[in-house]
Amino acid sequence: MITAGKQFVFMFFAFMIVVLLYRMDRAKKGNLPWIRRIAGLQAIDEAVGRATELGTPVFYVPGRTEINTSGAAQTMAGLEILGHVAGLTAKYDTELITAIAAPNVQPVAEEIVRQAYVAAGKAEALKPEMVQFLSNEQFAFAAACLAIMNREHPGAAIMVGEFQAETMMLVEAAAQTGAITICGTSRAIQIPFFVAAADYTLIGEEMFAGGAYLTRDPNKLGSIAALDVGKVLGTLIILIGAITMTAGNKSFLNFIKK
Amino acid sequence: MRKEIPLAIAFVTGFVVLLEYFFLPAVPASKAWATMLQQWGIVVSGFAMFVAATNLVLVNVKKMDPKRNKEWYNPVLLLVFMFGMAFIGLFVGERTATYQFLFTKMYQPLGTAMFALMVFFIASAAQRAFRAKSVEAALLLAAGIIVMLGRAPVGELAGSWLPNLTNWIMNFPNVAGNRAIMMGAALGATATAFRALVGIDRSYLGVD
């Protein structure tokens, strides 16, 4: 019934769904899980505050990936944090420049920023420049971001989402203009660039925790708690796999390959 | 209805794609459904390009005023080339010498030049990052020096221990760290996707 080779994946997936539902239900009933302090997310308010004090804009990039690709979850995490940042810029009357590379992210980002400004009672402050589509070509987009940062000298540059080779250019250009840089991605190959060049880096799952951390929404907090169960299970699978393979027993390997 | 219809579309689309991924032998028709939905996604993305291009024109037309913008010629150039490329591509043809000239002699070298600039950004970032200001930064610095020397031909002059140490750093601490990040990221992506699928997370609709 289940496609060959995907049976174990399905079991893991189904287990995670059950745990997610259980932890979200518990969180809704008031058993909110504790989430450790995440410096990168904590620094967002400080970064927007700094840009406000300096009278400079906040520059935001929610990744470069379309919302209907395998990197969509990262784009959505970036958009969730954009909602929070837009709420802050609306509250403090700070200029916001959101750079968009994926055409189908443009209307979503526009709507998120619009909702944040409406919620803050600042609908009249909305401008098309707040969410700018630059280019869907990698280096044309990077060049446009560099130009904006060099012209506008943002006080804060926040980049959360899926990035590729342009990572280093964007974050280093932001650092050179004197911005506080907060970056996040779960692409393992790009994380070192962010770690080397950014002031704060959201590594892997930290960016997915952003929405829960910033909004304190019980459903989202519950789902973060469920991830810990998944990590324990994943670690156990790795350990059992390592022990059985070291002992020359392939039965566990064959089981997870099913 | 403004929220319910997009949520229903997201749920049905996600459900069909999952059905095709896990239960293709049981529901063979799911492959055709999933392919159709993916094609619809491409069409919708095509329309999104119009929305994005409209934003690009609106933002740049405002910047073309020489009284308000000293660099007014940049948006003019952008729009001339944008509409010029679109016109030539649509009405003259992508295989024509004009289009090929613009693409291979202008667009591609510009992209390559941007990519080449990366080396300066890397050097500048490395100069800031590789300062042993803390234990973590010192470890990063030490690992960076060992891996760079071990990967370069000159590293072998110091003996085989340097390439071996480089390989050990790359194959053990590096892989362990990467796998931990990948596991956390994969679970985070699963949770985000599930929340979106069942309509708990509506941030992609601009509402929460």
C-alpha cells in the first residue's frame, strides 16, 4: 500500500504528526513549553530600535526561494519573522525595505507587511517601496541588494530564509555599511558564511522556532516542543544504526530502508 | 471566505502531493493529480511575475525624478533594459542575434563579474571572523587554518599529518555538526509544513 522504500519514512512522519498534535493540544491547555533564549531572535527588537534611533531603514530579505519549492518552509519562516519586524517598524515609524527575489513571494510579503501596518494603525504609512521585487536572477538580485544597502545605509539588516551563493555578498555588504546583521538559514552549506560575517545567526531549526518565539502562539510553541521528541527519536535511530552496523548486523538498516 | 478558500487550496494541494509521495501504488491516479497541481503552480507563478514586475515598475518610476533622486538614470536604465529584453524575447525571438548578443555579451558577463566579486567579500569577512577574541573564535581560527593548509598542496610539505588532520576535521566534527543541523532543520521544516497544511499557521496568508 505504501510506496516501497518510503514505509519507514511514513512511520516516522505519522509519529511526528501525532506528537505535534499532542504537544499543540497540551500547549493550548496552558502547558507551554520552555524555549531557551535565542540570541538572534532576541536581537531583532534591539536591531530595529537601533535603526529607529539612527533614523535609518531596516533592510529585510526573506530568502531567495519561491514559496512552492522544497525551500518553501524556510521562506515561510522568513516571512513569519518579517511579520514581526514589520510590526516593529510600523510601531516605531521606521522605514522598512523588504527585498524580494521570488515573484510568488512578492504578494505574500506585501500582504504580511500590510497586515502588520494595519494592525499597528499605520495603514497610511504603507508604500510600494516597503516590499520591492528586485530580480529572480541570483546575481542581479545580489547586485540590487548591494546597491540598496550602499545607498540607504540600513541600521539593521535581517536576512532569514533560503540563500545560495549570494549569502556572503549580502551579509558582508550589510556589515560594511554598519548595519546590525541578523541572518538565518537551514542550508548547512551557507551557515558558515553567516556565522563568519553576521552579528547574529539563526542556525537551522532556530529560524523555524522564530514564529513561536516571537509570537508566543501556543500552537507554534507546542510544535517546537514536538521537534525535541523528533530529535531524540532521530538520535536513537542514528545510535541504533551505528551500533548494529558496527556489530555487522544489517537488519536495522534493512528495516529503515523499507 | 478570504481566508477559508486559500486554506482549503493549501490543504488539498498538500494532501494530494503527500498522497502521491507515500501511496502511489494504492492510488495510481495521485501521480496525475500531483503533476497537474504542480503545473498549476507554475502557471500561478507566471501570474505572480506580472505582480512582481508591476511592483518593480511602480517603485522605479517614482525614482526617475531628477529633482528627488540624484541617480535617476539607474531606474531609467533598468526599465529600458527590462522592457527591451522582454520586447526582443517576445517579438523578435530568443534565438536571434540581437537577443543572444544581449544575453551572452551583457547579461552573462555582468553575472560572472558579480560572482567574481565574492572573493573580496570572503576576504573581508574572514578578516573580521578570524580574530581569536573568544574560545569559540579561536577554535574557528585554528580549524580554518588547519583545513586551508591541509587542502592546499603546500600543506603536504609539513608531512602527512596535516592533510590527515584536515580529513579528520572534515569527516568527523564537521559531518557531526552538519547532521545535527540538518536533522533539526528537517524536523523544523516538517512542523512548519504541517502547520501550514492544516491551517494552524496562516502567516503565508498575511494573517496569524
